[in-house]
Amino acid sequence: MSALSALAAASAPSMDDRDQPVFGDDFLETLEYLQIIARKILSGQMKAERRSRQKGVSVEFADHRPYSPGDDFRFIDWNVFFRTEHLFLKLFEEEEDLYIYLLLDCSGSIDFGKPYKFHYLRRLAAAIGYLGLASLDRIFVIPFSQSLPRSAAQQLAARGKGKVFRLLHFLEGLKATGPTNLSHCMKTFAGSRRKRGLAVVLSDFYDEAAISGLNALRYQKFEVFVIHCLSPQEAQPELLGDLRLHDTETGRFREVTLTEGLLRRYRQTFGDWCTNLEQFCRKREIGYVRCRTDVPFQDIIIHMLRREKFLQ
């Protein structure tokens, strides 16, 4: 599927921000603005207090279960006992930090586009990470391409709003290169012993087996959210004639002659592929948002919060 990005390589729109800073001088102000919006949408609730499915000791009643010898008498529901003459224990919801895993595609196909796709994805990751840090969630940034990072030093783990500069510095230092194996990376991540939480996959999804990777996350009880990022040149290329196209992941070149008919077939195939991925996510209750790099990233975050119920 990486050849899809190669098809657009000869298109040359006016905006090229590849050489611009990933995070400009006003980026932190934008993050603060997004946090204010998120607070209003989420009604001021701290998402680190999101309830888990585990039962523990807290203040929020969850259920009853029959008493067993050795259980703590303090949690016996005496009101139920006086009505039924049977001993039942009160169970409570256990509150715990939310673990947010930002699985960020750093393959060669991300190193493309005007506006630049790699800048765009890193800004989205920074915004999501900041919202999590501000809510005292535990944020993990895990870059991937053909494989996952081999060491903890190649990932980021952070908690607390004060770690925002560490987050930005880590994202700034990433490089986009090499082929994609999203399916393998997601399966490897899903099979790890990480604490379950929200897995946000930020990618262009140029992997024909991507769906099997998303399924692996679902089967291992991760809550999955997909951010499908595309450049305008991939969605609507304006190319005709004899061209020499460059595959950004393999480095190979290919001579092609593009006609109006071939371009229509490409656009149809590309549209069908995007629709199929979205339909798969919707049917399986996986959060999904498709974004183009010519749309301000903050608009996408607000859309996710309001329409896609992100972090709710």
C-alpha cells in the first residue's frame, strides 16, 4: 500500500512546511486552548479518575457477591442480611489512572506531503499527550515503523503537566524512515505485558494487513482509537503524463504513464480503501477519525472530543 503515497510524489502544492519547526512559538498557547475546550466538553471531570473494570475498595458501589470464609466482615451488607438471612459482600468500583498509549507511525510514507504529514501527526500526538498529562493520566509515546522500539529509551513514559516539554522534545527528535509493518507492530504491542488502557494509533495505514493489527489490540482488551492521517496529494493527486514516481518507503522508482482514466481508478480505489477501514472501525466500536493535513490539527482534536467522544 505504500505505493499509494508514491503516486502523489510529483504533485507540488504551494504550502511546504517541512523545514518549519514542529512546534512553533504559539504551540503551547494552542495546547492550553485545547485543554480549556476539553474541560468544558468533559464537564471538568479528571479523566485519570476513570473507573476500571476491576473491583476494589473505593466509594462507588458496584455489585454484591456471596460471602466466603475469610472475607472482610467490614464489607458485609447487613441490610441485605436482615432481609434475606444470607451474607453478601459489597463490591466497589476501583478508580485508577488511565493509561494512554500513543502508537505513532514513523515509517517512510509519513515523510511526505504538503503540509508535511510527519509534522501534523506529531502535533496531534503532542495535543493528545498534553490533554492526558494535564488530567494526570499516564502517557506513553511508542514510535513504530517496521518494528517497535527495542529499548525503553526509544519510548516515552510521562505523567503530570510538568512533563509537557519532555513530551515535545521527544517528539521533535523522531525521524520518519523505512517500510511499514503496522500489523506486526500492533500484534507485538498487544501481546506485551503492558497495563491495558487506551491505544491511539496515529498512521496513514499503508499496510494491507492493518485490520489484523487493530483486531489484535481489541482481542487483548485495549480500547482502540484510530487517527487516519492523509495528505491532500494522496487523496486527490493532480498528475498526468509520463512520470517517474518514488516509493518513499522502499526507495525504489517506477516509470508510469498516468491518464485521466487511470487517475479516476486510483481515486476510486483510494476512496474505497479509506471507507473500508472506517466501516471496519465503526462496526467494531473502534474510535475513528480521518484527517487531512490541510485542516488545522486543533480542529481535529476538537472534533474528536465533541463528535467522537474521545477520552469520555
